[in-house]
Amino acid sequence: MQIKVDYHFHPNFPLFIPFLGRSLANKRARAIWKAFEKNKMDVVLITEHSYKHPKKSFEILELNKPRNAKTLIVPGIEVLTKEGTDLIVFSKNKQDVYSYSELLIPWKLKMAEVVKMISQKDSLKGIVVHLYTPGATGIIKNNGIEEAKKAIKQLGFVEFYNCSFTALIQLFDSLRLNKILKKKYVQMINTATAPNELCYENTIVTGGSDAHHPSEIGDYMEIECDNAKNFFDIITTKSGKIIRRKKYILTLIPNTVTVSREWLMKKLHLYTVDKPL
């Protein structure tokens, strides 16, 4: 049998809106669960940014979970390290990941410190994500290729596939911007599918939508397994293959708005952080 797994998803709840934020978040959570059901997702890692309330976001999804929902949501954080590098940390139980204030506070720990922390705690897992992203949060840009390789080997997980740039890649191809902005184009290509040399023996290959909107849900890793009794064990011990949606172009405008807002939030420190469990 096969299971569908998205290792990288952002609820992107509008908790920053005064008075209406929580009710709008609940409405969005219900739309997210409907998208999970529509796309028959078996497992989704909830990996909200550390500056956008990852603990609270997971709990909102828990509270709005339909009785008949079949999707397993896994608690996680996209930690923002002191260098500005994104790194996904997740666990089987929310108490095991949301109890660490140092993971919930942006720019608190260096990348190497986060990797060491994960390596020393059996309950925590870590994924090196979007290695070549043209943005400011890529590990290779901030920490260098050798540190990226070291982190992948230590953690045993690498985001080999990331679908967040697929729409831009298609736009570049259609407008032939790939000939003009070659460096950015290559960075996006290597983010969408990482170079083979960064996938080491015994490393679990992951992939995800990196979605920030319900309409983007639908990219997933398809993992072959004998049974589906323990989803968490399957997603942390077996690699799969990426299955991408066909239509992306409509995601460009909402993604541009989201990326701009996140940049402002970090630049101007327009955020509060979750209190640990």
C-alpha cells in the first residue's frame, strides 16, 4: 500500500489581526481539514515558522479536527536559527517539541546548536530544508555547503523535494526568464529537487508542499509500506517519491503577499512567540 505524506506545511493563521484573528483562524483551520480530506492526505507535518505561533497553530488545528478526519497531523516547528536559517524540527507528541522555549524563539540558537540538540534527544527529529532557496533562509547561503552536508548526515533527513517554487519555475520557463535570471532560476531548480550528491546512504528523503494556503495542499511524498498501523514510524524510517500537482500558477499572487508579510514580520520584529508547554 502507499501513504501520502506532506513533510512541510504552514497553516498561516491570521492570528496577528486584533479581535478577529482567532475566529478567522478557526475558519481557515476548517478549510485546511477539508483540503486534507479532498486530497486524501494520510500524514501532514505542521511546521509553522517560529515567529508565527507554531504551538498555537497546531492546537487550533487539533481543536477544529472533524470527527471523521483520517489525516494524522504531526507537531513541528520551522525553527529560525541565529544565522537566519530555516530548519524543521518535529516529534511524535506535541509535548516533545513545543516544550522547548529555545526552539520557539526566532534567532535564539545557532544552526549547529539546533542540530546538536536534536541529535541528543531521541524524541526530536530534524529535517534540513530548501537547501538552495534564493531567499535569505537557506542553509547553504547562510552556513555553507560543508555545514549543510554535516547537518544532513547528523540528522539523517533531507528535504529533497520542495514544491514552493514550482509556480515561479513555470513562469520563468514560459517568459524565458530562466535565460536572464540564471542564478535565481538554478537556485529554484535545486530547491525544487536537490542535487543527488546531498542524499546520503541511510538518509531519509522527504518532500513537501511548503504550502501556506489551503488551495496549495496536494503535493506529497508517496511512501510504500506493508501496513499503516504506525504512520510516524513509517515517515521517519522510509523514503518515498514526490507527487506534484499540475496547476500552480494561481498560487503566485497569494504567495507573494505571504512572503512579503513574513519578510516584514522578521525585519521589524512584528511578532510575539508562543509560551512553551
